[in-house]
Amino acid sequence: MTGAPNGDTLRASTPAPGPDTAPVGPAAVPRETLRAALGLYLELHANPELSGAEAGTAGRFAARLEGDGATVTRGVGGHGVVGVLRNGPGPTLLVRAELDALPIGERTGLAYASTVPGTMHACGHDLHLASAAGAFALLAADADTWSGTLLVVGQPAEETLEGAGAMLADGLYERFGTPDTVLAQHTAPLPAGTLAHGRGAMMAASAALDVVIHGRGGHAGTPQLTVDPVVTAAATVMRLQTVVSRETAPSDQVVLTVGSLRAGLRGNVVPDDAELSITVRATSDRALERAVEAARRIVRAECAASGCPEDPDITVTSRSPALLPDPAATAAVRAAHEREFGPHRVLEWPGSMATEDFPRFAVDGVRTAYWMVGTVSPRQWHEAHSAGRPLPPNHSAEFAPDARTALPAGIAAMATAVRQLFKETR
């Protein structure tokens, strides 16, 4: 369908919430708050924008914050949005959500699916934004229950691991105040209505490398007159697998992926160059650096073995540290979530080899708190497990959070965490 669907679209495809509130445990999200957040979620899901091009998404998010009383600044570190609500003396807390979508064609079949070909919110950033906006609305309406300064940030370019650094470089903390704690939550294929907290690294450190292998092109019928970069690239891809299998201690967690290999246009032409895109992930900065250096060494060695006329170009295009939330802030938020949702709905997160740039906000003594929010409806969960098939994960073309249950949980989880940390750090 074209255009931004309204709340009736979701209700036509999933069961409606209860008559007055959407239950999430002992507390509930008021219907008006949920309706507004749901409308924002549907608009964002239908109109995704890629990293660095999130102007419409930023505008929608900013307008929602302004409507609930925030003083909003746009264009921070790109399309970044900062909403500020000053409510007397006390600590400063920052809530972060992400603006960008992914270059993936949606295959969910949802009535409110992406209207932008080849682009979708396949990582839940639309749900993060709607949850943050809903939590802000709750906190703004109940300002007599807390005291301090609340910052709500819509961060651009998270998927390229650039946005957090860009906002900080643009004076995020200098212009709006250095927060005591930065909070964020992330969708995961867990039962909707549940949350998950981790101990230690929640997500991995990562580095992305772009490699250009320089060969010497020519006719496919005279390979002896060429230096074939395709063969060199293929040998490099295979040898890179030994970084994990033969150069990484079994006690370390490291993943190396060659996500892209591009070379040539015609079968009868040996190209001049081949390009590789490599991602390395590890649960410690030490293991990451060792794996990155091994990858560099292997690329150079394979080029030398092939007699390439030039050394390869190896560029680190992004890097992010491991996500290690502050233990004290995590304990405080987890205890508050267990009181609000019930201990049976607060699960253990084992850690993930996914990565993100949220850890960059933890500078100059700033604490972070981070948890996962389930997105899978009871029906989806039962059907998948009964059939013995995996649930569509984040970054899948079939990733489809059940907003009816996941969104109110996300709103309540963030509002609960913010209230708790205002008390903890007062």
C-alpha cells in the first residue's frame, strides 16, 4: 500500500488491545499514549530511510517529541534529533533510539509494510523510536514523579556505526549537558512482553574493512598475460577462515565474515581489480585487534603470492567497542523491571556477536544501561517452535515485530528504567 497507514491498519491484521489499556504486567500504558506511539511506529515502518538520509524519520520523531512538550533541536551530527525536558534539579538522563533502516527488501506481507523498494526497518529501530516517544510522553505527563533533565535522542547512522560519534563530535554533551546515564533498548526475537538483561558484554566489538586487490586485466583466453584478482580474492576469502579456526583461542569469541566480493563485468574479461568487504567481531578489544591484524596480513600475503602489481588497499571503514553496560545501572534497572513486569518476564541475555555504536556514548564517566525487548507474539512463538523452524532474526527480510505486544512493553520498560535512575542518581 502507499502512504502512511493509521492505527486501524494494525488492528485489522492483529488482535486489538484491551478497551482501556495494553497490559504489560502489573502496570499498563494508557490507551492514548499507546495510540500515538502506534501511529508513529506505523508511519516509520512504512517509510524507512537509510543511514545518513533519515530526514523524514527525524522530522516525524521530532514532531512527536515537540507535541509532548520537549524543546527539540534538529540536525545534530547529521539528521540527529535531541529533545530536552528540564524538570527541576537532579541528574541528567539520556534516552537513545536510532533513526536509520537497512537496504533490505521487505517480505513480511504486513499491511503496513515498507513502501520504499529495497529498504525496510529490519532491525527494530522504528519500534525503538516509538517506544522512546511513548516513554517520553508518559514521563512528561507525570513530571511530578521525577526531577532532573531528560534528553531524548534520535541517532542517525547507527547501522554504519557512524552516528553516535558524529553526534558527540557535533557537541551533543557540550550543547545539551553531559548525562549521568545513557539508556537504550533493542528488539530481539524473544517472546513479546519479556525483557532480557545481560552480564558482561551485551554485544561485540567490531571492525569493518574494505579491501581492493589490484591485478592486471586482460583477455580470458590469455590468462598467462594477466594477474587475475578474482583468483586472488577467492584464495583470500578461504584463507581468512583460518583467522578464527587456527589463530583464535577457543576461549575467545571471534567472528570474521566476508560479506561482499565484487569483481569484473564479463566472463571473457579478466578484471583489473577485485573488492572485498570484511567484518570482524569479538567480545574483547584485544581479540578484535589480533583478528584484524591477521586479516591484514593474509590479504597482503595472498596478493604477494599472486604477484599482484601493487599492494592491496586496506581501509578500516568503521570500528566500535564492545557494549559493556555499567553494572550498577544495570542492576538498578533490572530490579525495577522485575518489579514492574514480574521476575518471570525478565530473562538472561547471553550476549551477542552483533554490534552497535551505542558504547561511544560512555565517555568521561558517563554510565550506560542497555537491555533487550522481545518482539515475537505468542502465536508466532508457538508456531515456530512446533514446526522446529527458527524465528526470523533482526536483519531478515521477514523480521516483523508484533507491535500489539512489543510496543507497550518497550514503552513501559523505558519509562520504568528512567524513573528508577532518576531516583538512583538523585
